[in-house]
Amino acid sequence: LILLTGAAGKTGRAVMRHLAGRGCAVRAWVRSPAQVDPLKRLGATEVVIADLRDPRAALGAVRGVEAIYGICPNMSVDEEAIGGSLIAAARSVDARLVYHSVLLPRVEAMPHHWRKAQVEDALEASGIAWTVLQPAAYMQNLLQHRESIAESGVLPVPYSESAEVAMVDLEDVAVVAGRVLIESGHEGEKYELCASEIMNPKGIARVLSTYLGSRVVVREIPRGHWRESARRSGVSEQAIEDLISMFEYYERHGLAGSPDDLERLLTRPPGTLSDFLARELPTGP
Ligand SMILES: NC(=O)c1ccc[n+]([C@@H]2O[C@H](COP(=O)([O-])OP(=O)(O)OC[C@H]3O[C@@H](n4cnc5c(N)ncnc54)[C@H](OP(=O)(O)O)[C@@H]3O)[C@@H](O)[C@H]2O)c1
């Protein structure tokens, strides 16, 4: 039995689908009752509804569990506390904890990456059996721009069109999650999960243009405008500031990683952006 936290989110659903496809028994941890039926339809054996910030709930959620796939809420200031209670819960039942981190967590200039580095440190000091997955930015994030691409052929980005940012197909991440949860031999390992090609937004727009057969151009959005639009969409002030820090880092340094771990764990080349587009946008955006 595997406990999957953050199960109703973008990452959680992908991992859930994959684990169900492999015939695994999964206890999905969600936040609200409305998420129970969708998770059961995705193949969850059991669903627990609780707040991830409640350490007692974590101790209850791990009963009978052999492994935990720990996904923290996106941009959460509580990541260290949640990580800490998942570690304590894993210890209480002697379960393995696979922690969903991020590529280059040890960058203090990106606070939400840095918080994941603190959880990684806590895992290393914990004495429990752990594995860390460090995924690059998901290709799936591009889907938020479907409308803009379809209506005006514009890919908007709040950083330089030359910033090289590693990406990964979330479906590949889910395959690796399944493998490290089920197999032994991954204890104490950290795996970077990146596709083979690192592109800048200009390169992404070129691939989109070729795939769609119509011109897609990058538009750099001033970060002040991006901030206002994020506020209008209800994004919290803390998440906005953390994301702005990430855009500034991308602009200055990009986000680099190696595809070697992913290729070895998949035993095939990682999915490319073209593969991703053909699967997700078979009839265009
Ligand atoms: N996006 C990327 O490119 C990327 C790359 C690498 C790593 N990551 C990491 O992947 C993780 C998951 O990201 P995601 O995009 O899948 O997030 P997401 O779609 O926002 O999913 C997070 C889930 O956690 C739930 N949640 C939030 N607060 C909770 C709480 N207090 N108690 C219980 N559940 C709670 C949310 O519930 P609701 O559905 O009710 O909001 C949601 O279902 C993050 O840690 C992120 O840093 C993301």
C-alpha cells in the first residue's frame, strides 16, 4: 500500500494514474471531499481527507503503508513542516519515503526551491529509507498558454526569451515515481529528472510553430505586469514573490540539469517536447 499526498493536484493525478495502471494499491491524500470521487475514478483504493499541515493526520494516514510518495502543495511556505511530519510518519511505520523535490533545490535565491533543500537535509539526517526525485519544469506548464497560442500565436513569458530552462514531461516523472516506489535499490538516491534537450522560450516557440504549422512568437511580459495579472487571478502575495524570484533566477542563470538519471530510469530516451505536443494537443491548442 502506497500513500500518495497532494493526490488531487497536477503531479498527484499523473502519479495516481500511473500507479493504478501498474496495479498498485494507493491511499490518496486529498484536501476536500469533492476530490474523493475523482481520485477513486483514477484508481485510488482508499482516499483520506485531511490537511497536510496536521502532523497527527500524517500519523493516521500512514497506517499499514509500505511506501509514501510525498508531494507538497505548490509554493507552500509550510513545505518544511509538512516534510517533517511526513518523515515522522514514515518512521512510525518503517515506510520508505520518496520525496517529490525540484531540480536545483539548493538555490537560496528561489525560496520555494530552498525550502525543498531543507526537507532534503531533514531526510538525510532522518535515518529512514528515502529517495528524492528532482524534476525540471513540467512541459505541462505550457498548456496554461493554450488560449494565447491558439488566438494570437503568442507564447508569453515573464523572463528573457533566451533563458535556457530544463523541462520534463510529467508523464515520465510519473513512470520514475512508480519505479522507485516499487523497486528496491533506490534508497539514499537523488535523481534529476530532465528531458534531453534544454531550450529557451524562442526554441520552444520554434517547436510549437513547426508542430502547429503556424507561426508562434515569444512575448516577454514585464514582471510588474505579470504580478498584476497574477494578483487578479487570486495568486497569493507570497507565491507571487516566490515566482518572481524564480523568473529572475531563470533570466540570470537559466535552469540546467542532466538527462542521464531519467534516461537510465526510463530505459529509453526521455519524452521530447514534440512527443508531448503530439500527445496533448493532437488537434492543436
Ligand atoms: N510545476 C512544475 O513545473 C514543478 C516542477 C518540479 C516540482 N514541482 C513541485 O511539485 C509539487 C506539486 O505541484 P503541483 O503543480 O502538482 O501542485 P498542485 O496542482 O497545486 O497540487 C497540490 C495539491 O495539494 C493540495 N493541497 C494544498 N494545500 C493542502 C493542504 N494544506 N492539505 C492538503 N492538501 C493540500 C491541493 O489541493 P487543492 O486541489 O484543493 O488546491 C492540490 O490538490 C510542488 O511541490 C511543486 O513545487 C512542480
